[in-house]
Amino acid sequence: MDIVRRTRRTDIGGFADGRIEPHVDAFKQYLSQRRYAAKTVATYLLCITHFAQWATPGPVGGAKSMRR
């Protein structure tokens, strides 16, 4: 069985544009001040990336497809 490694992408610039962008740095600072581990911070930033992508209206995001 082959080992599959996933790369963790911590660059959220592409997905954090718009409404969520002003809050990203504050959230990173909040986590840093509370001494969260670097891996935890990266994971939380990936969660923000996923949410921002989902919340973006249009064919790429899922928010528009949720409307009826």
C-alpha cells in the first residue's frame, strides 16, 4: 500500500479576499497571543479558506447553489 501525503496549503490569500479578508490577520494574532501551535493555526486557516470558498457566490462557491 502506497503512502499518500497531502500538502497543507496555508496561503489563504486567494480565498480570503472580500468580506473575510479583514478578519484573517486579527484571527491569526488572536491565536498567536494564546500560544496555539503552528500546526493548529495552519489547520484553522485552512478551515477559513474552505469556508470562504464555500460562502463565495457563483459557480465555484456553494452559497449560491444553496438558495432556492
